[in-house]
Amino acid sequence: MKLNKFLWDIYKLSEQGQKAIQLFTNGPTDELIKKYLGVFHLSPDDTTSFIDDLIDFTTLPTIPTEMNFEEAGQLFESIISSGIELTNEDGEKEKYDPKTVNFLALTPIISNWLFTIFPDFYKPYFFRNRFQLLIRIADTFGIDLPPVPLKRYKQERIKYYWELCKTFLEFQIENELTAAEFCAFLYDFAPNYVSQSDTPELELPKPTQVWMVGGDKGGGDFEFLDKSSENNISFWQGNQDTKRGDIIVMYCLAPRSYIHSIWRATSDGIADPFFHWYSNIYIGQGKKVVPVTLNELKQDTYFSNHPLVRKNLQGVNGYPLTSEDYNRLQQIIIEKGGNNEDLPQLYSHTFSTNQDLSNEREVEIALIEPLLLQLGYTANHWVRQLSVRMGRGERNFPDYAFLTNKEQGYEAASMLIESKFWIKNNKELEETFKQVWSYGQRLMSNILVIADKDAIWIYERHSQSFDRTRYIKKFWKELEQPDNFQQVKQILKTKK
């Protein structure tokens, strides 16, 4: 969507807005870096190092004083191809070669340096370990982020910065912003707007998978874990296929070498192209347990032959555990004098209705349409496979559209439902969301629903758009319970 001009003008005239725009107009000064990198979770030590690196980085050979868009892309390509040179703590020049070092960590430094020279073409990148926030901003303001490259394509992940720059420039031009105004929008206006539009925290879905992750001494993980409470939420390395609500078993690496606590995933796993380990999650509701050591796992009859234990828990981050693994772990905790009364338990979501389904249309006939009838709808309320003109005239077909305006070319729908046979992972869920989101924007919908043979995901419009990270998820089996059915009915019936 276009930036709301009324709200943006109010922000521009405010003291906060004018200060933010001025900071970006002046370039990456110490004040700007400390303000915005601080907001985006860099420690004071990191911020100081960043400033030192930036100052040193500006001593690189002079680049052209004028460039066009194509030349700007070629310049960035040449930088990541040849590498850069910075001064280390001993005052010695150190070569940063993208083929041999974690060049991704330099993205904030490179992006800020380039921003000072050609602010229209390049933008600073402050979303360090906060890529999910960028996704939320993009969803809210209709910014179509480019697809994230696969983990193994390191060069493509580095080049992703330039793809972002192209996307940012399109938004800047469309909304008639200066480069400084766009940066103020991206790092000040938009995060505050998204935060203020948050609804109360949604209940976590039932857990259907257990994952193991690790914490180490060097990163301050032990201190966080020891002092954490159930209200703490933290960024963590994890599996991209982690789903919100899943169970997370926390293992402390050497010198502790023991299972420390049990957590829940508070977000779906995502791929962050600039995060060295690529996949990450957020965890919360941590519950400490009686420590279970690696040696105890090795001596246990069940775990002694477990592939992860046989590897001394190498590669622990994002490792999937089976229900049998989790049950045996809880039994060991009980045998050591602990209890599992407060620990989350896996939910069996399959039931007779969906076991024999084999395709998308059967999901619609056996699950979606019976639910709609139970909610009080009839077939007259919806249109299947509605033909919708979008973009350059291509036609798209949302599976179920509840129309409020049927005039051709001006169609509007209060609710859309997109059906799939089986959404196997988060990537497929994201692709389906983007598909139905585009329909929802075009048809001015208030409710988006995704459904497969196992569950439904319900997204409500907030602040003129939808947020892929905020949804209510219910398994079909859960809808047999009156309270869960009533919750879904209240949402889907009130806005038809």
C-alpha cells in the first residue's frame, strides 16, 4: 500500500520526525549510529566497534562522484567480489574476503558507507538479527521483499542487500520521499507504527514438534538462561521449520554439557540472509528442569543409540526430536527427582476426518465447507475460484471469496479462504500467505484464512494490512471442543 500521507505529514512535522530525518540527512554520524543501532539491539561494545570500523572504512580508495542505477549495482558487485580491508585491534590491516570470512556481518558497515556517498541508491541496513521486524514492516506497508536465497548460496545472500536497495528505492519513489525521509520511515516511523498496531499477545498454538537448541558460554547465553523467567523472550538460532508453539529443549554446551530448560517457540522459524547461521526463532515461556547431562544421556539405554547423542550433541541447534525422545527425556527428569507437571506436552492433531483425504478439493469438501455451514453460512455466501484482475491484467482465483461488492473491476470481499492439501513447512505457509495476502489487498478483505488437511490459520487485518507473524491457528481436531469452535466462530462470523 502507499504510505498514509496524512499520518506521514504529521510525523514529518513532529519533533521526533524532524530529528530522525535530520540525523539521516547528516549521514552516519556517531549520534545516528548509537541511536538506531541501539534500538536494533547492538550492545555498547558492538556500537563502538561499528563506529571505529566505519571511520576506517571511509579511507578506502575514492569511488566515482556520479553514478547511475546500473553502475551502483556494479559497484556493490565489485566490493563483494574483491573484498575489503579494515584495521584490526592491533592497528594492522586485515583483509575481509567474502569467500573466507563472515562477510555478512559487514553488511551494516558497508551499507552505511555507501549510503553516505549515494543515498538514493544505497540504504543503511540496521536489521541485525531483526529480519522478522523488516518482514512485519513490509507486510504492513505493502513492500514486496525479494525472496531470500538458500543458506548454501553465500554470495547470493551477500548480494541480497542490493536487492533490498532496489525494493527500497521503488517504495521511496512511489511515495515521493527523499533518501533521508525513507530512512526515517524505515527505522523510526514504521517500527513505532507496527508496535502500536500490535494486538494483545495471541495464545500459542498447540505444540506438535520438539526441537533441540544450544547455548554457549561465550555469547552470554548461560547468564540469560540462568536469570530468565517465563516472561522473557529471546532471539535464538533454530530450525527454519520451527512453528509457533513448538517445544524447544535447551542444551548448554561445554563446559556445562547438560539440558537446562524447556521453552516454547513464540514465532515461526525464519531465514535471515544476513544472520551467519541463517535460520532463527524466538523462544519464551522457559521452564528450568533438573539438569540432564550428556554423560547421563550416553549411559541411558534409550538415548545411548540416539544419532545426536552419539555425535556428542554436535549440530544441536535446530535438531528435531521425536515424541519418543521427548517422552523419555521427561521420564529421566522424573527419575532424577524433578517433575514434568508444568512442562508442555505434544498435541496429537490427527483425527478420522482428515486421515483419508488425498487432495485439495477433498479438503474443501470434507473440512472447509462443513465448517462454513456450521458457522451459519450457505453456499450463496461465497464464490469459489473468483476471477480477479491484478497487476498487469492477469487473472487470479482465490478459492473462497465472501463478496461485499460484486461489480466487475470493483470487487470487494470481507473474507478470503485459500485451501491447500498439506502445508508441510514454513516456506510453503509463507508462499500461501503471500498469495492470499495479495488477494486480500486487492479485494479490501478483513479476514484471511488458510486451510489444509491438518489446520486453519486465521489472519485479521490490523492497521490497513495483515501480519504474517500474527495469526490464530487451530487444528481441525481442536474445533471439536466448544470453546475453540466458539472462538473461531466469533472471528469468522462477525465480519462476513
